[in-house]
Amino acid sequence: MLARAHRLTDGAGFASAVRRGRRAGSRTLVVHLESLEDERPVRVGFVVSKAVGPAVTRNRVKRRLRHLARELLSSTETRLPGSAVLVVRALPASSTADYAELRSDLARCLVRVTS
């Protein structure tokens, strides 16, 4: 689970990151990253629409993505700017992807938006 300080919960934050942030996509995910000039820590939000599947499938995808985001944010291979807003949007292919595929797609997208 992500710490409360790292959760993106307001709609304005989602909209701003999607509109103004850098974007990278893969078969299973689209990642939007917006760098901000404030004192807040990195915040992460997830978008998993009904196109991904029924509620059970959507919740499984969200749980996997939350765990992966926490894992990747704490690693040194993906350094995000100090007060960034990251939005991870799951595509329908994420419903059939296994954990390793989601992890590699998320890591690849994060490297592309941070470089």
C-alpha cells in the first residue's frame, strides 16, 4: 500500500498531470508524469476503467499497480523529481498481463518519462 502522503486523490491533480505531463505508453499501461515546483512528495494515482474488465479484475490490476509503484518509487533505478505527480492508466491488456509484465512495462514507461 502506498503511504497517504504519496496518494493522488484529487481530480484536479489527475487532470493536470494528464494534460500537462510527459506521457509514455506500453501494451498494458500509459504513464503521465508532471513535475511540480512545490514541497509535497511524489504522488501517484491510478486510473482503471471498466474497459479493463469486471470489478474483480479491475481491483486486482489496481492492487498490483499500487504495489509496483511503491516498489519502484523506493528503488534507485527510477528517480522521480521531488514533487512529481504520476498517473498510471491501465489499458484493457493489463487484465491478462502477469505481475512481471506489468512491472517491466511500468519500469520502462517511468524511464522514458523521466529521461
